[in-house]
Amino acid sequence: MGQERRAPDGKERGAGVTEGKVFLVGAGPGDPGLITVRGKQLIEMADAVVYDALANSILLPPGARTTGRPELYYVGKRSGAKDTVTQDEINSLLVKLAREGKRVVRLKGGDPFVFGRGSEEAQAMNDASVPFEIVPGITAGIAAPAYAGIPVTHRGLSTSVTFVTGHEDPAKPTTQTNWAALAKSGGTIVLYMGVKTLSNVSAALIGGGMPGDIPAAAIQWATHPKQRTVVATLETLPAKAVEQNVSAPVITVIGWSIVLRDELNWFERRPLFGRRIVVTRAAQQAAELSERLRELGADVIEMPATQIARLDLAPLRTEIDRLSLYNWLIFTSKNAISIFWEQLLGAGKDARVLAGLNVAAVGPATAGALLEHGIAVDVIPTRFVAEGLIEMLQTRDDLGGAKVLYVTAEGARDVLPQALKDLGADVTRIETHRSIVDGEGAEKLVRAIEAGNVDLVTFTSASAVRGYVDAVGEDVALRVPAASIGPQTSDALREAGIEVKGQAEESTLDSLASAVVGAL
Ligand code: SAH
């Protein structure tokens, strides 16, 4: 947020460089994890990216839209719609950008040389003497069956696979595809593009001698969270696809190995598959939870409801300088720990200054963050809320007269320092940061909620609940149930009138993810 990405060398490219170049990069089938490392690096270093409808726009560098670096050119063509940009115009654009000395990434869905007219673009570069490279990608014909649990070859079931375009309508005399020969190949057939011609293709294959009862599957939006698979037979798939409103983009697979889908359908079988879940954590911290939910199959929308802002850290530095006066050091959040460590190191110190101190944490995530810095906590509560830590501390007899440094977020509840004082401790409270409302993405989320497309919103703090309600508006906020990380967050939700459908048993992200699965 607010942090734009620069080219890794920070240099202005373009001006001064005489020779531009065009990289024809395969973006993969949609799942942003399925682009090659080389492709991703090239995007990060590009001066311009020219991309298609089927190249996932998540792959574009964050911030490019606002900073104009790299320049973005959308040249998507969709079948049915009138082409807005012709192939000649795309070729000319690529040549023009390269001649301006730019490194141009031509980002194409799947693999650039599989039914993507990448070869024509490469020819145009060659004709114009523009240097180019080809970066292969995972083609939809490989990815879609894999994500539908269909091996394209399998010992004993299929020893070959053919990629074929369904644009070649078998009913037309001009077809270049020998459908009758394909019917006899005995291998798996993977059909691109042919939603409208499917019934003619099916008829031509059956006419060529392929059994009508061979399994056939149509996979729509493969590798995307909205992937959908319709399984039938070669004979019945055309009608079933129409009946179930299957529309482009679709890959159709025909072959016996489809029978293995019952065993191998890993993607659509994940517990949160097809669910849309919102993560409201601060942008810097969202990734971990989002990744967990995505792995469980969810379509995750990130809407950071809070952002971390550092407070004046002079008081913290003062206490770090006299840490030896303390007996206890208590942390209530991972953010407080990172800020504490950064200040500690900044002062030329390290973990050794904590040698004589007892260290405590409110929960396992906080304790884990300490362990990353080489500190094993002395007290960790069994119930992961402030009250749990208090119970543990009450069983000890070394708090009377002890000096405690309590490092926390602004606005954190006062129960813990109060309880420590009740036990006779001398508590110094230092606040390191505050959570501020960050409504980025709120508009998009409001539209998704209003369209009924959101199943659940997750919260990891009471301040995120307040931030979320502020960002989307109260009436919209009330429409979607929530899952929370613990009792305080749940209280904040109930106070806001939001239904709490799940609550983590422990205040950990894993436990929150389980609560989400349980709630849905
Ligand atoms: N170069 C691309 C194919 C471009 S042709 C590749 O290698 O994948 C466009 C066709 O690809 C679509 O009509 C559809 O048949 C297929 N396709 C691309 N992405 C797809 C996806 N995510 N799910 C299903 N089919 C897809």
C-alpha cells in the first residue's frame, strides 16, 4: 500500500537504451502461481506489458495502473464481441514500443505458441527486425485436465494426447482437421475453443468410429476459483454443456482416463472450493491468512480494514536503553515485537540484553514471533486471551514488586496491566503502533456483497471490525456473516450487529482457517 514497485535496479529504462525487445511470455491458464519464474521476472523488469483477456491481470505489477510503470496495454479479444484491437494493430503496437527502445512483455494466456497466434506475432517481429524471445507457459490443455483430476495419459488407458482447435468446424468443407483420423487415434483428445462447434465435433468423432460412450468433460475457467467441470459422454456432452450453461473459456477432454477423476479430483474437492471469503487484515499481514484459505480452495478477496502506523518510538528507545532495570517483558502482538526488535537492533543491541528477563506472550503467534528472534517465552497461557495470561501469572509468586515492561498496540485493553498491578507489579506501558482504517478495495467489495457473491468475512482484531464497518458502510456490513479469531473480536462483531458464524478455538491463523471451514 502506498509502496510502489520500482525496477530492481531503480534505473529509468527506455530512454538512452537503443535496442528494445519483445518477450512473448506465456502467462499460464489463470492461477497466478502457474506462470514461469522467467515470465514473472520479465514482467517485473518490463517497460511495457501488452496483455490479453485470458492472462490473469493479477500478474501485472502492483501499482502499475497508478504509476504508469510499466505501461499497460490491454488488447483482449473476446469471441462474440466485436474485436476492439485487430491482430495487425497488436503487431504494430509491439513493433512501435520495441522501436522506442522498450523491453516489452507480450503476456498471453497459457502458452504463446499453442493456439494463441504467438507465432504470428513472432513472425511480425522478425519481419520488422525487432529482437524477440519466447517464454513458454503452461497451456490450458494441460492445466485444465490436471486441475479437474484428469490425467491426459495413463498407463493402460491412454498413450497419446492430441491438442486440437474446435474453431475448425467439422461441418464446414474447409476444415483442416482430419476428425476421422483423430477418432481412430486411441488417445486423449483435448479440444480448445469449441463451445459452439461441440456438437459437430462430437458427431464427426462418432462418425469416424469413436465410441459414443467414451467419457467427455468440459472444464470452464480452469485453475480459477470459479472452475466448473461437467462430465458426460462424447455423445451426451454437447447437450449437457448447453443445459448447464457452459460458456467460454472451456477446455473439452475426451478419453477413457476421465474415469480417474473420481479418485484424482483434488482441486474441486477442497473444503472451501467455490466459496468467496474476505480477509480484512492489514495489507502487510494479509498474505499468510489468504494463502491458507486459498489452499483450502477459497476465492479470497483482500480488503485491508486496518493498516499499521508506528507511533513515536522515543519512549520505547528510552526503555530499551535501561532494560536491565526490568524483571519482566510482556508482548501482546507480533507487530509490537517487530517494532521492538527493529529498535533494539537500531540501538546496536541484540537478544543478549534480554538475558536476565522473564518474557511472556499472550498467544502462540506472539510466542512464535519471539522464537524467531531466538527467545523462548517463560510463560505462555493455555487460553489465548489476556485473561489466560493473567491466570498463569497469578499462579506465580515473583510478581510482587517486579518491574514489568508491557509493549503493546495503542488502544489495547487495559486488563493485563491492571491485573499485573493488582499482583503488586510496577508496570510501564509502551505503545508501539496503532491500527488505522484502510478502505482500499472497499468499493469492489461492496459491489461483490451487493451481488450476493461473498460467503464470509474474516476478522483478526476488533479494530479491523470497526475499520471494515467504516469502509463498507453499516448496512452492507450486516449482510455477510463473519468468522473471528477470538472472543474480543467476536464481541466487537456482535456489537456491530454482524453474525458470528465461527470463532477460532485458539487465536492462531490455522485455527481461524478451521473455524471458517467449520462455519461453511
Ligand atoms: N494460448 C492459450 C490458448 C489460447 S486459445 C493456451 O495455451 O492455453 C483460447 C482457448 O484456450 C479458450 O477458448 C479455451 O478453450 C482455452 N482456455 C484458456 N484458458 C482457459 C481456462 N482457464 N479454462 C478453460 N479453457 C481455457
